[in-house]
Amino acid sequence: MRGSADFERIDAGDGTTLRFTGNLSLACLSDLPDRLGAIEGPVARLDLSAVERIDTVGAWLVHRFARDHGSTVEGLEADERHLLDQVAAAEHPIALPRRPADPFTRMLGEIGEAIFTAAHTLYGLLGFLGATLLAFWNVATHPKRFRFNATVHRFEVVGVSALGIIGLMSFLIGIVIAQQGAVQLRQFGAEVYTINLVGRITLRELGVLMTAIMVAGRSGSAFAAQIGTMKLTEEIDAMRTIGVSPMEALVVPRTLAVVLMMPLLGFYASLVAIFGGGLLCWISLDIPPVTFIQRIREVVPLTDLWVGLVKAPVFGFIIAIAGCFQGMQVEADAEQVGRRTTVAVVQAIFLVIVLDAFFAVFFSGVGWI
């Protein structure tokens, strides 16, 4: 049976030597670690020539002692030396967990990180906007690069397939606006002005705004997911390898489709919302459809329609840019596809609302009230 691990100390003129004997494995170490820990001062050499067997624990014990006392290890065979080298290579410091900061400091850190992330995203978005405009210019100057079939397919996906959900949403919004407006105006005996409310708010604001939000959630997220998946599977890298520009092949058709379809969808949504409001006025306020349509023509100026049609393509451009930009940012793993898709929707809706506020101030300033 192999003996327990032990050592003897040999003091000579050229320094102290520890000569190990026995079995340097976990089951046979006994009190050896404590005895080694009691040794103080430098030890010149560790002689392991008489060791019968050594495992990982024994090798770690020898390595740690040699490291702490500046010793050289001698007497190892090739396999034992390889084991000791592997143990030494595996040594690395462990980072201790940081103490949690106080709530105020943590809040300031989160605010600063959010500001930095927003600034970095805005910078990247502006760069992507420039790349998109350059891609449009390249397609305009080289018409053969324009992908007609891909653009028409996006027309169907963005526009035709969305008619049902946008129509239902707009119809219900028109009913809600008419119902709530009638309840409030009834207190002043002015229920007839419900027609003014429905006509102006749908054509000028809600028709286009709610359509933009729906397109952002429906098409913007799809753009981010599709391009992100292509980025993850290296299809975009393959396109670059064969000389196809991803901006011209993927971004331009999607952006063009959303920009062209948004005015049509916004106008369609406004008409359906007016129809829903007119239906409620007919049922609840006894205003016949003929009177409702005549009143709409009298009280809704043509500028309200132009305001909505001017805003629609801008909203569509922002939605397409946000979706394609976030899709291009996907890297590493599939989890980022979901994360970037969510960010694309949030970013598009936020930018649409910000631009809507800007347009409201601008059109008010130029007299289109």
C-alpha cells in the first residue's frame, strides 16, 4: 500500500530543500497542508523525485507552496510536470463581487447609462440614415439596381395585408371619439359639434398617428426580425461577398414601400374612423348620414387633409429606418433578434410621437390650424 504524503527539510549552504515522499493525492495528504503552511521563509527547492503518485490536489499544493516561497520544483517525470504546468496555467484571480451601491448612486448610474445609450443610438441612427440616402441615390442613378419585385412584395405586406386590422382599429376609434365627444358636449347642448370633433381629429391627427403606430408594431418589427435573422445566419455577409449591397437589396425596397403606403393607409384609416363616428352619430344622436357628410364638408378644411398626408410619408420613413437599423445591429445570438425587434418598435413609436409634436407646432406656426 502506498504511504501517506510526507516531507523532510534539508538545510544546506545553497538554501533549504523540502524532499517530498509518499503519495501526494487527496486521500493521503493528511495534515501535510497544515505542516507546509507553518513553514516560514524562503525555500530554494522542492524535490519530488521520491513521490510515488501525485494528483491535481497534490500538484496544486506543490504549486501554491512554490509560488509563495519562491521555490523551484525538481524531480518530476514528464506526465507529472505536465500536470503541474496545467495547474499553474489554470490559476487566475477571482473577481470578488462589488458591494451594491446606495440607491441614489445606482439611480445616477442608470440615468447616465441611459443617456449614453440614447446618444450612441442616435449617432448610429443618423449614420444609418445617411447610408440609406446614399443607397437611394445609387439606385436612382443606376435604375437597373432597383428591385421591383421585392418592392411590390413589400407593398402587399405593408399595405394590403394591413387593411383589415387598420380598418377595424380606425372604425372603433371613430366610435370612441364620437361617443366620448357626444357625452361631454351634451352638457352644453352642443351635440352637433361631435361631427366637427370626429372630422378634424381623425383627418389631422389620429388617422395618421394611429396608422403609424400600427405600422411600427406590425411592419417595423418585421423588418428588424427579418434583417436581424439574416445578419445572424450570415446571409448579409454572403450578399456583400457576391457584390450585392444589403442597403440597396433590403433597406431601399422596405423603406420605399412604407413611405409610399403610409399616406394611403392614413387616408384609409381616417375615412373608416369618420364612418365609425358617423354611424354612432346616426344611432345615438339621430344625425342622418346625409347631414353628417354635409356637415363634415362644411367644418373640415382641406388643410387638415394635407396636414395628415404630409406627415404620413415622414412617419413611414422613420418607421422603416428604425426597423432596418435595429435589424442591422443584431450580433452574437438569437436573443438579440427579440431584443432588437422590441427596441425597433419602441424607437419608431417614440420618434413618430416626437415628430407629430413638432409638426403640430410647425403647422400652427404657419397658420394651418
